[in-house]
Amino acid sequence: MNENLRILKPFFRGLPIIILAVAISILAAKKYLNYVTPMYESTAKLKLADIQEGVPSSNLFKDFDVFTSANKIATEIEVLKSTLLIERAIDELPFNKEIYRKGYFQSVELFSNSPILIEGTFSIADAFDKKYGVDVISTKEFIFFYPDSKKGIKGFFGKPMKIKGGTILIHLNEPFIRYKKDLKIIDSYEFEFLSKQKLMDKINKNLDIVSVDKDVPVIRINLKSNVPEKAALFVNKLAEVYVKDYIESKFRAADTTVDFLKKEINSSSKKLSTSENNIQNFKDKEHIINIPQETETDLRKIAQLKIEKANLKMSLDAIKDLNKYIANGKGNILDLAPNFEAFTDLLSTEMVKNMKNLQAEKKDLLLTYTPENEKVKVIDAKIKDLTDYQIESIKNTENNLQIKYSELSGEIKESEKAFIGLPEKEKKLTILNRDFNLYENNYNFLNEKRIDAEIAKSAKIAFHKVISPGEIITTPVSPIRSIIIIVAAIMGMFGAIVLIYIVHFAKAKVNDIYTIEKNSTIPIAIATPYIKLKERIGDHFLKEALQMELKGLIQEKGIITISSYNNTVDHLFHSKNLIRAFCAQGRKILVVDTTGELENLVNQSDYINFSDPKYLSAMQSVFKNEIEEKMKNYELCIIHNQAINKGRLALLFMSLGSQNFVVLDSRRTAEKTIISIELLRDEYHLPNLSFILNKTGFNPSIFSSAKKVYSKYFNR
């Protein structure tokens, strides 16, 4: 805690300087603000078109734009920053010239409130970016000055004036003058025609285009200018130019797209027609109506024929077996039992029934008649006719079935020929159909895009819109008076604090007890505060004399040497007042004065003066013997020593003392003196050395110190 307070002491002591520095800084800041050119900022907000709504949502360009970017907001910001748009905005604004009213310390730009208007045409580039002077001397005449020229050229309002590299025309702003009746016209002015490059640089320097948020399609256009009207005009014009450029670009793109699509549609239509003809010619050549249906029909036909063939084959095999069976039993056919499964017509069935009936009838007759009987023979003849007819019928049926079987086989072979080369036909037809579908899809796609392009071309509107136009701001954004004043005050305060501490550490005085204890092992006997009232000095030193006695620093018949390092003035105060305090205690004191400064302090009988130059060559024993001789009648001897750094006998008298006190002044003694004294003690073995700190805790105000210094030098 004490260490923190010790660090703050220079601060509290220099508080007046800090207050003065803060006040000066505030006054300087206010003076600066009176002459600095204020900057005004105007902001326009632009809402970008939503690509999910309206005409921009059409797929007109989505399939074409292979370089499309997901971050449309960043893209549009770069478009707004482009030189092309900024130049177009500047071309539509009267920013190419600047007129200033000239003052003693500051020139103020006049924009819409200028009493004079200036026009000019220049043939060389060197005429641009130069400030020309105009002194209006009356409502009819003026004096023109070239840059850095004191010689003027007289001119008249409303008459062209030839200058180096061009011609200028200066005339009065009559409407504004009539509006502002108390306007000062006769004055000094400056004007400058800006080149496009310099104007672009000025705009780009103060232009800031950012998005409100990365996910919100709203762009903020900011411009700072010393003329608020300029800032508002430019941000609004840039937004307007951007919207116009968007509409023009959209129209040009749609118009170009329509022309391109029409050409592509004509080309695609021709290719589509050619593809249709190729398919028709191929079908006519190959006699194709519908390959899948034709193939299915042929397959069904072949399958049906094969079924019929299989059935016919079974019938043929059965009739062959029957014919063979009957042929083997031709003599006794009536005894045979043939299988007529494959010979199932009604006639054959009826004939077999008749034959069996005749056979039964014959058996009945044979019971009555002999085989040679006419009736029996007639029956046999009938049976024979029927048998022959049956055998012949079977043969004919077999032949007929064989013929049918052969014809059916041939027909199947002929039908299967239709499948020869079918894969090749299907392949060619598939290729032709694929080309046709490709051209047809392309044709339909191009027609859809043409319709979208026609819609985009006819819709001459922009879905970008200005949602907040720039306004003329009357409050400047820079400099911010409050911030500048606060910063100036803070800088002044910190500057003063730094200066105070630099001076404090550069002076490096003893200051306090802590500094002594930090730099030396020599103890501190007493610490004397700064005593303002003289009446309190005696009481205080009586207290210090008592403290010294209690600490064992005063010995019977002891010799106390009081010294300082640089000047005897530093310890004279303690020498005088300690002698008085000891005398007030009733002690018999012998005063040894090495400087002659205590001559009138005590009686001459109690006083020894060693300040005479003759003592400079004396040895230690001379002083020692004389002091010891005198000390027989005294209790205590106090030596008022010379300055250690300047006196030739200072160390000698310190060696004679039984107790040595070195006075350090907290405001005057340098910190390095502490180390020097300790080195002297170690080198010369000075006995019982202690420090006395004078003016401890004394922290005078800077004004009192300044007053003291002033009085000192003024008196000189």
C-alpha cells in the first residue's frame, strides 16, 4: 500500500500540470475543430432482386451461365464499386469543378450556394487539377489569378476569358443572389477543374459499399464529403445508374438471346425435319410399320403353326400306325381291333359299325346257311367293299396328313425368315429415333427459352430498388467533436503524466525512506518532516533529540559529526536545531564548526572554529587532541562538518566522530548520493554512520516550486 502511494506522489504533486495540460489540450482541440473541414456522410440502401421471384427467377440464363456464383451479394457490391458505374454516375453530376470561398486560415467549398458560376473548356491536360484564384471587385468585374501567381488579369462577368490551355466563362449566380439578399459577393474565391482520374480517386477514397448482413440482400452505399449535398447526390445517382445498368444489361442480354435462339431454332427445325424424313424413308425401304407389333404378330403366328404342326404330327403318326396295323392283318381285318384315336371322322365310325353289323349278320346266317349261300356271299361282298373302302380311306388320310405336315413345316420356315436381320433393323431404327428425340427435345427447349427471353425482353423493369435514398445530413460524421475533445484531454493528461514521471525519474531524488532502504544498508536515525511554522521547530527537535538518546545514538562524552554530501546548507538546519535542542535539555555542548556558519549560535567559550584555511594542512591528531582537551568539561561534542563532496577535511572530521549523521534532503539530494556515501563508509571505515532524512513526506505543489525558482532567478 505504501509503495503504491509512493508511486502516486509525483502524480499528486504534478496534478496542477496535468490539469493545465488537459485544459490546454481541450482549448487546442476546440481551436482545431474550428478550422478543420467537417465531413458529412450520406447513405442509400439498395435492395437486390430476389432470384426466387419475378423475371429474375426464370431459367433463361441459369442453364447457360456456367460461371454463376452463389454469393450474389458480394458480386453486386463489386459491380457497384466498378469504375464503369462510378464514371457514369460522375458524368451525370456537376462534380468536375469545385469553387471555394478563400479565407485567412481556411477555404470553404461552395457547391449550390456559390454566388458565382464558372464554366470552362480546356485543350490540354495540364490545365486540370490546378487552383485558380478569382477576386470579385464588383458585380461586373473580377481579377483572375494563375496558381502561385500574385499578378492578376482583369475580367468581366459573362464574357469568355482565354487562359493557358483553355477558355473560362465566369458569371453571377443570379437566382441564388436574388434568393440570398444579404449574400457577400465581393470576396476572394478559388476554383479547380478536376480531371476524371483525380475525381475518381476522391470518390473511391470516401466511398464505402457494404452489405447490411451477409444473408440479407440489402446493400448500403456510403459516401463522405465535405459538402453534404454532394454525398447525397452521388449515392442516389450511383444507385440510379446501377438500376438503369441492370435494366439495360438485362434487355441487351435478352435481345441477344432471342436472336441467338431464333437462329438455333431454325437450325434445329431443319435437323428435326431431316430426322423425320430419315425415319420415314427407312420404314418405307424396310416395309416397317411397327416393329414391336409386327414381331409380336409373327411370333404368335409361328407359335400357332408349331402347335398345329405338333397336333398334325401326332395325328400323322397315329394314322401311320393304324395303316401299318391294318396292312399286317389284311386277310382277317374283321378280327382286328385297330385304334381309331387319330381317325375319328363320323363316316369311318359309321362304316365300322356297319361292318360289325354285317359281321354279326353273317354269323347268324352261317347258323342256317353254308358259306357258299348267296346270302352269305352277298354279306361277304358288302363287308369286302366296306373293308377296301376303309383301307383306302386310311391310306388317303395318311397321305393327306403328310402333305399338310410338309406344307405346315414350309410355312413355319417361311415365317421364321421374317426375323432374319431384325436386330440390325431395330438398331438402325433406334438410332434414327434417338436422333429424332434429341432434335425434338432441343427444339422444344429452345422454344421454351425463346418465350422466356421474349418475356424478359418485354419486361423493362428492375426488381432492384432503392429502399432508402440518401439524405442531406447536417451533422458531420467527422471530426466528432466530443470524441476529439475527450481524446485530446486524455492525451494531454497522459502526456503530462509521462512528462512528470520522466522528470521525476530523471531527477532521481531521495524522496523517501523507502529509497534509502532500497539503495543502502546504512540505518536511518531520524526522519524530519517539513515544518512550516517556526514555532514548532524547537519542540520537534527536542523530540528528535530524545529519540536519538533512546536509540542509543548519543553517548557520554560522545562526538557527533553532522554532514551532508553536496552543500553545507543541506545539514546546517539540523546542526543548529540539534545544538539548541541538546542545550535545552541542559547538556553542556561543545560546538566544533568547520565552516564558520555557527559562529554566533553559542558562546565563544563553547565554540571551536576550524574554518580557517590554516587548518587545511593540519593532521588528524591536531584536531583530535584539541577536541579531547576541550571535551573534559563538556558532555557532548557536535561537529558541524563540511560538505563531503567539496570539503577537504570532511572525511577527517567524520573519522573523529563517535557517531556520524549524514543529512539527506528528500527534495534536493540525488538518489545516487546514497550509494556514494555507503562506498565512502566502506572505504574509510567511518564509525557509526547513520542517515537523517530531511523534509520526509514533503511533496510541494508545482506552483510553489515554480514560484520559488522564479523568485530565485528574479532576485539575481
